[in-house]
Amino acid sequence: VKTWCTSSANGHYTNNPIVYRTAFARSLFNRVPVASNFEPWLTKFWSKQNYTTGYADGIFKHNRLDRTKGIITTSRNTPVEGKGSSTTNEFSHSSSSSRNVIMAAAINYGLEEFQNFIVPLRKVYGGDIILFVEPNLQDKIQHLCNFYSVKTMQLRSKSRIGPKADRYVGYAQICSQGYEWCFATDFRDVFFQADPFSSVLNGYELILAEEFAGQTIGGCKYNSEWIRSCWGDMFLKEIAYNSPICSGTIMGSPKGFVSLRDRMLEEMSRTSKITGCTARDQGHLNYLYFANRLGVKTLLQPRGKGIVNTVGYIPR
């Protein structure tokens, strides 16, 4: 890693992420008078010292997302609100990314959620992105999507569970339009650190992701109740020691998503007639996998050792 060094006279003090030795940090911070404004006081003090500061590509990123979110900027490479909805940006599409697509249901979310999803994703991936959205999408959100070459469309199907089931119909429809690999993901709480298609293992039609290994289906009140209320105590007992499978991040081929759609909707139709069944789409996905009823060759990747690192159940 290349490191640049400067004296504290030129490398100003900052409250942004920085690594100190504990003794140095205590000595430095204890100098600030109680009634003083912390950062301005330290900035002035810092500039008069003879500290050496190192800057390197490595531990921290300092990309200002609030300056590249696609709204209110004067840069010619980013959009300005109110300049028209046809503005687009040119992203690098490799031969591999052009055969892949990322899909998500982004219904009834605000501009901030769209920014948090799209901007980091476009830093690592140049292929197709298709989002399911509500009718009459806000202009500023549509403008952001247009700029980042993100296609928006509406879900056509309706089911008893709503968008969490409808999306499987949409996923299969999109994925069958000539793509090689398709990644279906939740929207609000998913962040991309790399191209998800860069390490796909061939030989499978579906690739699923486990939750935290320390959390079992039997030990989770939500997952266990979904299974118990729809498929009974015996089936819950059989699979209770397994980690839950996350329904929010699924990699698949067109064949995989068509089979997933058919099996999910078939099972949802059946369980809709069971009194007291509370399972949402994740309960149905776990049932289909552990009952060996997905109908295609499926790979289940442990958390942290595959495409997805699901952190929801990791102890805080």
C-alpha cells in the first residue's frame, strides 16, 4: 500500500476516521479545554505541532456519497435536479456484466434508500439493474435512476403475500429475457462492496445464502414459527439445527428463477388454505430447500464464505 506523509502543519486535524495509538489519543484529547469547541480548537493546536501524518489507500474510504448521490451538484458528470428526466450516465459494461442483471423490489421507498442502494452498486458494477417501483414514482427518484442507467418497472402480479411474493414472478420474467445470471436482492438493507457476479460457481441453477451460523431455525422465534405454523412440529424438528436461509439475496439462472417462481407460488397457494399459517416468503424458501422441492440443482453458501455476507443475526 502506498503511503503519503506530511507534517501536521499541512495535514490538518480531522474528526473523520483516523487511527491513533491509545496513549497519543488520550494525551491529545485531554488538551482540549472543557468549554471549547472540540474540532476547531484541535485544528488550531494541531497545525502548530510537529506531528507526522500518514495517508494511505487501505483502511478507510473517504468518498462523499452526499456529493455524488445524483441530486444538487454542478459537476458535469453528475445530475442536477430539474434538468430533465432523460439525463443518463455512461457506465462501463464488460462482456460479462452485459449478460447479467441485478433485480430488487424498491416499492414505497424514499430518495435516500435509492441513493444508498444505487450509488455504491454503480461503483462496482456496470451491468443491468432493474427495480420494481410503485406507480407515479417521485420525479427526483426517477431522475436518479435515469442518470445511473437503472430501469424501473411495476410488478404486474398480485398474491396474498403482496410484493414479497409478486417479486418472484417479476424476477422470473426479467431473468428469462436473455440473461445468463440474475441476482435478486432486498433493497433497503443491502449494500454492495463488489460485483456479485465476479465469483459465481457454475453447475448450479440457484445459489442461496445462509444467515449467521450461530442462529438456528429452531432457535429463532420468527423462522421457527413460520415453519411450525405451516409445515408442523415434525418438520421443524427435522430442520431446527440448520441456519436459516435468507430469501433476500438469491443468485440464479433463468431456469433457476422460473423453477423458484413456480415452486414458491404453488406452495404459497397451498399454505394459504392452512389456518394459522404465518410464513412469509423466507419460510416458504426454507421449506422448499430443506424438503428438496426446489426442482433444480441448488448451492447453499455459508455466511461469509460466498457471494453474500448476511449480518442480520450476528450478535451486536
